[in-house]
Amino acid sequence: MKLASLPQEERPRERLRLKGASSLSLAELLAVLLRTGSRGKDVLELASSILEEFGDARGLARVDEEELMGFPGLGEAKACVLIAALELGRRIRSERSAQSDGQPWEKRLAALAEELAGEDREYIVGMHVRRNGTLITMDRISYGGVDGAFLDVKYLLRRAVRLDSAGLVLVHNHPDGSLFPSGEDKMLTGYLAGRAKVLDIRFIGHYVAANGKYIPIPLPGEA
């Protein structure tokens, strides 16, 4: 629908002012950021074409600067606004993560799975847990490409000892969206559980995250 065909009170900026940002669709939120359209497209049509190209909010979060800069009709100024908005969202999520110490680790795991859904490369995250099940801290300890990341097990365990962790949770994401653990994932799970046991640290679990969901990787001998 063209912007000009909408009543004044139904246009994105007016609706945001009257009803709040949560009342707007993703295309309408983009339209507010973009402010104006491009040659042959009004701002709503331009916003819709961006979503047609890159998908939903998670897809948009994975877009790099070069892709946005090169998108027809955006131009450098509009692309910079979107890049800044996406980076602001990432930093807000990061600050929330930093403030999550003291939460039950299970609650933080669910939020982490949502955060990792927007990443286009693999991250490995260590969660250090107190005896009462609350989180001491959480670290992104490694990252790689779309095909995997390397984990320095010695570093992870030294960190756990320094923090006096009673329990340890490992999480990694699959950017391809698969929740199925690889053979290497399973081997790492068994190896890390054994090393943690030697240090009297409870290995709570190793989880695969994808598309905002997560599953545990069974230990050797488990179903």
C-alpha cells in the first residue's frame, strides 16, 4: 500500500506517536527510520523491498554494511541510519547480558538463544554457575565462521577455576539453523564433562542454539 493512500493518522510516524512503536509493523518501523523514499518508491514501498530482500528482523540483523550500502534506493545516508540502528540494538542486548549476573542460568540460556539467532557466524559461550544455580558470569569465548569455531578448553576451565564456578554450561550456535549436534559437538561434550569432573566442577550441559531455540547435547551413554 502506498503511503499517500493512507489517512494521516494511519501513517507510520503518526501511529508511532499516537499508539507507540509496538503498534507498528517491521516495515513501518523501517519507514520511520528511512524518513523518505527513493526514485519511484515511497518510503513504505522502499521499506517493504528491503524486507523482501533480507527477510525478517533476524535476517536484517545479519546484513553487513556493504549489502546495505549497495541496496538500490538506499544511498549512503539511509544505509548509515539502518546500520546505526542495528548496532544500537546489538549494544542494548550486550548491556542486558552484562546485567544478567545473578539470574538462574536456565533463564539466561533462553535469552542467549534469542540473541544468537541474529548471528551469521558461530560463537561459543561459557556460562559459569554458582551452587544455587544462579549465573556468576557469561563469556563469549570464541567465534569462527559459518562452519565452526575453535574452543580453547584449557582457557575455559582456568576461567572456571578463577571464578570458583560450581557448574559450567557451554552453548554454541549453528548459523545454518540446524539444531542437530555434529559428531565433533558430541565428542567435545564428553571430553569437557570429563575434564570438568577432575576439577570438581559440575558440567551442567552443552547446548546447541539455532533460530531462537536450543537443545542439550546428550553425554556419552545418554539416550
